[in-house]
Amino acid sequence: MSEQTSPAAMGADHVYRLRVFYEDTDAGGVVYYANYLKFAERARTELLRAFGVSQKALATAGGPLFTVRRVEADFLAPAYLDDELQVRTTVLEHGGARVAMGQVIGRDQADLVRLQVEIACVNAKGRATRIPEPLAGHFADAVARARPGPRESI
């Protein structure tokens, strides 16, 4: 079960939906903490797809790749086997080679995990490189939807 939204319909947030499977949990049926990072990664990948960008196509063409530079997570409440979760991703800031995002993993109306993530755009040698157009424009549009008004780059 996954659902994504198109860029035009996103508003401030991109929403990715998923169900918790047995493999996501520990022996007590509680989601193992590291799996929240996997859920967030999937949501960021789906955000790029909503922008019309395939990470596989970028890699195959020798184009830039994205890597997590920094992540901060606040674990507020557990998720359980068979829960339906949603990951809301908001693009907060962007610069030449970096993007800051807020992600909230929730169930119904409850926030379970809040993440602050910074991703970096790198070349095949792992060196920072500019985010290519039109992707940089999509990030700029997402920032404007999240917080209208002038933005400073990170």
C-alpha cells in the first residue's frame, strides 16, 4: 500500500502511505527504530518521483546522486504491526547542493516520529555537485509552498 501525490496537488507536504509489516517489527510487534529511517527514505524517493525524477535513471546516466548528510530524529510514540502510517515530507530549504526537509511519520492524527533531514547532491566520486534543473526548481517551488515569502539558501 503506497500512495503519492503529484507536485501540483502537494500543497506544502508530500504524503507517502505505508503499512507496517511483520519484518518491520521487533519480537514485541513494535516497529524497530531504524525502520523509521527506511520509511523516511522511501518517502523522499517518492517525492523525487512526484517531481518526475527517477534516482535509478540519474544513476544510470551517470548523473548526480543524493545522500543523507545529517538526520535528527525525535521518537514520540511507537508504531505496531499492521498499522497504516503516513510520512509527510516538507521541503524546508535548499541550496546549490543541499536540501533540508522535515519529515513526520504518523498514524491517524498522531505524530510518532519527527525527523530533520539534510540531503546532499553528489557526483559519482562522492563530491558535492549542484542540484540539476529542473529538480532545483521543484525544490524551490516546494519551499515556497511550505513557507511563502523570500527564502535563504542553506
